[in-house]
Amino acid sequence: MPEPRESNPFTSPHGDDQPSSPELSSIPGPLAVAVLLGLLLTAWQIGEFFVIGFTDTSQQFSLLIGASFSFFISLGLIARSSPTWAVARYYFLFHGMMAVGFCVMAFVFLKPPLAIVSGLVQAGLCLTIFIALGRASVRKYHRLQCPHCDLINAGGDDLLCFQRRCTQCGFRW
Ligand SMILES: [Zn+2]
């Protein structure tokens, strides 16, 4: 059987020095966790829509809106954009606080245990995502690392980080 390809000593073996794809392969672990938990939250909200929605029609609409928000914001996190990151972080923090408040209300007004459990699950998911998004590797992914001095926890001039400013050297980008 003849050798199909003559080995060339000047070319390195395939895949050795090939630059890895900058998009999908560089998603940091905490970000992957955050996106997966966001999709899990979406699934949970849709499930709740089917459980509660049929008995309490006043909540149907808000549950579906919440589910679609969770879905699009979670997927949006894959984009390397700091405003998306900021929006997602505020959304999950807000949603988490609401869920905690909902839990307390459900407990005080003696709602069925399902309501309390649901609030606890959603609060847990949201706050875990919030913490995961605050990790340095995720901030770096979403362009929050100063190009000048490499400080990672660089903040924004505005709430949504459209204009980023380094807290260490004052560089704007
Ligand atoms: Zn800097």
C-alpha cells in the first residue's frame, strides 16, 4: 500500500500551531455555567407557566414574558459585549431579589408550598448566575479588561458600560 502523502519536514503537523477559534472555544467556564443556568431558568419558568398558568390566568402573561427575557438574555451573553453583560447582570440580580421577595410573601400569606419552592429555585439560579458573571474570566471575555494596563475589573462611565474606563490608569475604550 503506497504512502498517500509525503511528509514535509517544513510544515508542522496539522493542528499544532493553528490558532484556536476565538469565538466558541474561548468561552470561560463560569460563563458557560451562567448561560446553562439561564436556560434552565427559562425551562423552569415555562414549566411554571403550564402548572400555574392554567389555574391562575392573571399570571400567565408575566410568566411567559419572564421566560422569554431569561432566554434571550442568557443567549446574548455569548456575544462579547460589555453592555450585554451589564444588562444580564442587572436582570438576574433584579430577578433574584424579586424571587426572594416573592418567597417571603408566599410564606407570609401561606401560599401553597409549590410557590415557595419555585421562588427559592429561581432565586438560587439567578443569584448563582449573578455571581458567575462577576468572575474575572467572564469580565475579560466581555471586554472589561483594560487594554492599557490589563486591569480586569475596569468599570464603566455609564451603568451599561458602553464607555469603559479603567479605575487604575484612567484609560477609556
Ligand atoms: Zn488601565
